[in-house]
Amino acid sequence: MTNTTLTPQKLAPPGRGRRDRKAAELEARTRAAGDRLARYSSLPGSQVLQDVRATPQGLRHDEAAHRLEQHGANVVAHERAPRWYTQLAKAYVNPFIAILVLLDIVMLWQWTQAAEDEPFDPGIAILGAMVLISGALRFWQEYRSGRSAAALRALVTTTTAVQRRDGRGDRPATVELPMDQVVPGDIVRLAAGDLVPADLRLLTAKDLMVAQAALSGESLPVAKADTRTHDYGQSVTTDPVEADNLCLMGTTVTSGTATGVVVATGSDTYFGSMAGSLVGERPQTSFDTGVRKVSFLLIRFMLVMVPVVFAINGFTKGDWNEAFMFALAVAVGLTPEMLPMVVTTNLARGAVAMSRRKVVVKRLNAIQNLGAMDVLCTDKTGTLTEDRIVLDRYLDVHGRDDTEVLEHAYLNSHFQTGLRNLMDQAVIDRVLEAEEVVVDARFTMVDEIPFDFARRRMSVVLNRNSLAATAEAGEHAFNEHCLITKGAVEEVLALCTHMTDRGQRVPLTAELRRKVTRTAEDHNRQGLRVLAVATRTLPAERTAYSVADEAELTLIGFLAFLDPPKADAARALMALADKGVAVKVVTGDNELVAARVCADVGIDVGEVVTGARIDRLDDAELRALVRTTTLFAKTNPVQKARIVRALQAEGHTVGFLGDGINDAAALRDADVGISVDTAVDIAKESADIILLEKDLMVLEQGVEQGRTTFGNTIKYIKMTASSNFGNVFSVLVASAFIPFQPMLAIHLLVQNLAYDISQLATPWDRMDPEYLRKPRTWDAKGIARFMLCIGPISSIFDITMFLVMWNVFGANSEAHQTLFQSGWFVEGLLSQTLVVHMIRTRKIPFIQSRASLPVLVMTGLVMAFGIVLPFSPLASALSMEPLPMSYFPWLIGVLLTYCALTQVVKTWYIRRFSTWL
């Protein structure tokens, strides 16, 4: 079939972004594959065989080899881990690292141009070390996590049973082949437990049940069949997942047997059509966007301030070479050069903490995105539910619990000789776990009428043993056989002429038939899968029974099954809600089942939106809809990805938790994609984080870790940016009015280095509990506002110290500039370090909130270093001199007043802008 209308160019015009084109490509490929499969579903099997040039006996080996060469291996496109050297290079792609490298090069050049006896500038080595360590930390953590994720993949080669022939007239033989060698036209044999190796059109099927959760999200296996009658295909369907006579790559056979002809392999399969569009560069997340905005904000400040400092110093002092060196030092001082290292250390520490909770972090940036996440989209199966089928209720015809229904259902499931499906096993487990009835010893098997797709029911015929018959029902019961039928409500009801009402067998009138049908429908609307149970008593005259004997049945009741909610799901959702994370369920399962599960775990569903409705909406309409919708049902991969993008367009940071093929596109588009170790490979490759346990409580802990990581990062940025801005502002004032340099370039570099060393402990700081309750995102405007409001406070006290040094200590000429510079160096370093404790919390420091021990120790050591340095042997090398003892009371007074004013301004700032960090 040709598909000229569904090109990515037509779906996404040239003006649209790369992400939209990728989404359009996915939609085009998926629709084209779906249309092609829908056509095969509608054709007779003989026509399908003719189209793919195959026979029911299978391909010859030489034909298969030629097709393998023609179509390629049966593998789907997947994202390969980058080479280690590529990953290492990417670890250094960062705007701040670029600035640090540029400054380092300029400093190195300046040193090479200086006199031969000029000592090597230690700042060159320091900046270079910061760059190397930051990139190396990021590379090592992501490389190690990538290897851990790769180790989660199964290392065994999966094979499949294929019919092949040696020559034209030879009889076919079934051979086990690796899945990547399956080609179009192959005849594949399926049995319980098999992974479907390619897209198949069924030719024969018996009792076939297929688990399609990876594609559709539906928790229960679905029945599949070959064509109905006279080898005609079924009616045309636009969704190949729903086609009865198609089995798609990536699904699993749970019971029954079948043969099918391969109609598509590799990237041409429905699965492959999704995978092909998911390889390549990933879309930008909120972390990437936020870091870029903050980086360029700080760069713009530097580009404005540095030329001003250079010009003022050059004009007022007349030494342009010295002015250039000082401006360069200011540039280093303004640049939060530890930012890449602090961010990477924060993220790496978060990754290590999460690994202890059985979480593999593949991409470090995902940790911050997890903390910023305010909407989590999740599938239902296995996340909110236990991903297993249980018998929830056993009901009489009026909808009341009835153990007699459970007894008969147990006998039906226990005595059948075919492969039990999940609902049979659920009935047996219910009896064995509860120990409510033990009835199988009272009966012996006579015959069974197996399940088939057309009838949608199965029956067993039992004989009461003589002891039970005598004790319970008299001698005549020994001469009777009991036929027990269990199956789809419509099919079983159609065969019933009577029903059991309060122990009495009564005729099933039209009115009663409507009532019992309503009982079943009521439970269906509650999201339960309902089966009917009926019986018939027959004379014990024969041992062989047929479908014709399934007549004149007596309806005794119903069985209601569900995939039960996890015990801790409601608690986990409440914990996420307390953290400001809204949970939206996006599932391929039907709306009734999904709504029932959501109600059970405490999610207020409201209006349910289906995939079919989403297809009718444009992007603007979908954006309006996602604001108020909690449950999206019957969604396909394209629709899931659209929902994620619509939420992001509304300003949300979106997480997506999924494990199926149909989740891969949404996992990739989300700000943070979360999968599990049991997920299909494409889901794990698309995810940023892999949970070794599919547990929402682990996610809640991850959210808290992400917010702690972000909080410590933003804490460093705001502290450093505001204090650096204040220092430079002080330099500008001093340069304009003081006839000498207020601080030498080496002083600025040492001060900056000492402060940065104190900040190495920031990743180990704690965050106030109140901060962790809300999602946190990058806010470049907020950082700029913070710098302008808080930074100048330090300048007030710097200028105060200038006046003290000038007037009190007489450091008012070039002859005494060393004393002036030493006094300002100590005050500047101590105020910059002490303010860490003021800014790290919105509370009163040391009283209402205390920093962690590493932060207390590091800031204390750096402050001690600043006080001791002018008295040390290094003082003369750094052009410093000892300070008089009378200086220190002034220093204490300035610092205490500085802290008090900062606390006052902080209180005003929080009231004015309702934020701090």
C-alpha cells in the first residue's frame, strides 16, 4: 500500500521544530504500518500468503536466505550507547566550562607575555583543574550508569519455531531459529510462553490468548483467532492491536497454539515503526533549558561589568596593563567557576543516594528534572496495580456473594486439561489462598468441551463419587453427570433456560434475563472483567460430550476479575500529592477498567478522555483539555507523546512512567522518562531513570532527592552570584574614589578560591522540609532579581570597611595601600563566607535552621584561613601585611550588622516575592 498523504513534511511543516518533525515522523510511520497490517487483517489467509509469496508449508532455506539479505535482520532500530570518548567530550559541553576555558587561555597568554621572572599564576592551574574534575565526574557517573542499564538487558538469545523446507517438494520441518533470522513469508508456530517474533497474520489458532500490555496497556490477555469462516478476513480495523487475526512483534503468548505467516519484520513491524523515530538526539528538558538561561544571565552580567571595571581603572589609574589584569580577575570573580563542579557533584551524589534505593540513573540531569516534576504521567498496569489477575468477587444472579458460584468455578478450572488461562489460575488461587472450599475430591472427571474463540466458553463434565453422592444427594446423584460451563456472559446467557434463585431453580424469563444482564453490566462498568457460570445435570449414560450438550443450562452466577491496586499505591499517590506532583493516568486499557483502578487508589477521575477523542483535537484544544483531565484511556503511542508535549507547552515539568513499547515515544519526550528493569528494551533505552522495583514510593523518595539536589545547586548559584556581584559593585565604587587598587588581582583570585573551596561542601547540605514540599524549577529572572536585591547589601559594609580603613587606620595613601587591601580582603572573605548561612535558608540561621556538619566545618576553616593569612609567611608574597588587633572589633561589628541587615532584607524579600531559594 502506498501512503503519500502521511509524510512527516505534511504533518509538520518546515517551520516547525525538530521535535515536532520527529513526532510527525513517528505518527506517519505508525499509521502507515497500521494501515498495512489492517489490510492484511481484512484479507483471506490465502490472499495474504499470495501477497507475501509464501505457502502453508513454509519457505525453502535458500528462499529465506535471499529474503534475509533483501529485507535485513529482524531487529528494530535502537539507540546505541555512545563510545566512551564521545561521552567524555559531551561531558564538557557546557557554557560555563567554555567561559572558564577561555579565561584560563587568556590568563595563560597573559603570563607568557609577562617578564621571565614572573612566577607562574596558580589561578591558571586552579581553573584548569576545576574544568577537568567537573567533566570527569559527569562522565564517570553517566558512563557507569549506562553500563548498569546495559547489564539489565537479557543476555540470552531468543529463538522461535519456524517451518522451513530443504527443496521444492520436500516436507516442511520445524526448526528453532534466532529471532533476527525470521523473514517475511516465514510460517511461524506459536505456543504458550513464546514471544511473537514479528508481525503475523494467523492461519490457524487453538485457544490462543496473547498478552498485549506492552503495546496496548491492557492488563488482561486477549483472545486471538484465525479467520472465522470460509477463510475470509475480519472486518477492516484501523488499529492492528485490536485485530483478532494479527499477532504483533513484542507481544507474548500466554496460552494456546497457533501458526501464522510473517507479514513484516524489523523496522517494518508495528513495533519497529515506533522504534525507528526514537533514535538520535533527545529533546531539550527543563533542566537543559534552565541551565542555559541561568548561564547566559550570568554571562551577560560579566560582559557588562568587566568592561566597566576595565575602563574605570584604566582612566583613573593610568596603568592599562594593570587595569586589564584587574578586569580579568574581576571576570574570574564574577564567574561562578565552581558551578559545573557543584552541579555535577550534586547530581552524582543524588545518583549514588538513589542507587541505594534500587534506582539506576542513566542521565544525571534527570535527577533535577525529577525534583522539578509537577506532573507524573503513568500507565496503570503494574504501577498502580499488581499486574496480575485476581478473582475479586463471586456473585449470585442478584449480585450477592455466593460460595456455591466459587465452588463450581473452581471445579471448572481445576478439572480442565488444557492450558489454564490467567482467570482459571485466579479462581484456583482464590480457593487455595482462602481455603474456603475443598470440593475437588468429591468429583471425578468424565469429559471436557475445550474453549474456542467462536464459543468463548469451556465446559467440564464431572461425576460425583459414590461416597459423596450417598452422603449428600442420595443414590440417584451417583447416576448423574454435572456439566459446568464458564465463559463470556453473552454466550453463556444465550444457552441458559433457567437460573438459581436463593437455592431454587426457576425459569429464566425475559424480565429475569434483563435483570441478570444488568447485574453483569453493572460490574463491567465498575471496571471488572465478568464471566458467567452455569450448570446442567445429565444422566450418567455416556462418557463423551460435545458442544451440542451445552444447552438448557441453569445460570448460577458470575465471576468478577480485576488487576488489583497495589497495597501502597494510594499512600504513594498521597505522598506525591503532598510534594506538589499531580498524577495523570495515561493507559492503553479501556476506560472502565482504568476508571475503576483510579477510584480504588484515590484518584479523582472526572471526565475520561479516550485516544479517539484526542485524534480529533488540534494542539491548542489538547492543551486546554490536559489542564483538567486526570485519566486518558485507549491511547496509542502517538497520543501518549502528544499528551506529554501538551502538558509541557502548559509550562509543566513532566515525568512519564512506563514499561511498554507503546510508552517509548512518551518516555523520550518527557522531561524525565522512568522505566523498570522488566520493561521492553526500547522503553529502557528511552528512559532516563530505571527502577529496579516498580514502586511509586521509590519515586516519591526520588522526587525529594531531586529537590534536595536542585536546592543545593540553586543555593550555590544565588550565594555566589549575589556576593560576586556585590564585590564587583564595591570594586567599582572604590576604583572611582580611591587613588590605588582597592584589592590586587591576586587578592581577588585567592579570595575567590578560598570561597569556592568552602562551597565544596554544598552538595552535602540539607534542605528545609518546607522547601521539599513543592516542585522547583530554574528561574533566571528570579536569580537576577536576587542578585540585584541581596548583592548590594555586602557593598554597603564593604564601603563601611573602606571608610574605617581610610579614616580610623589611616590607610589613605599608596604608601599604606597594603594595609587597606589586607583589611578589605579579610572582611570581604569573611562576609562572603558567613552569608552562606544567611542565604541557605529562609529561616533564622543557626537558631531555626542549621547547616550540615560538612558546611559548618568548611566555612569555619575558610574564615579561619582568611583571618590568619595576613599574619602568615605567605602574606609578603601576596602583598599583604598583619592587621592591628584594634581592627577585629570593627570587623565583628561590621559582620554582625551585615548579618542582621541581610536577615531583615530576607524577610522583606520573602514577603514581597513569596520566594527565597
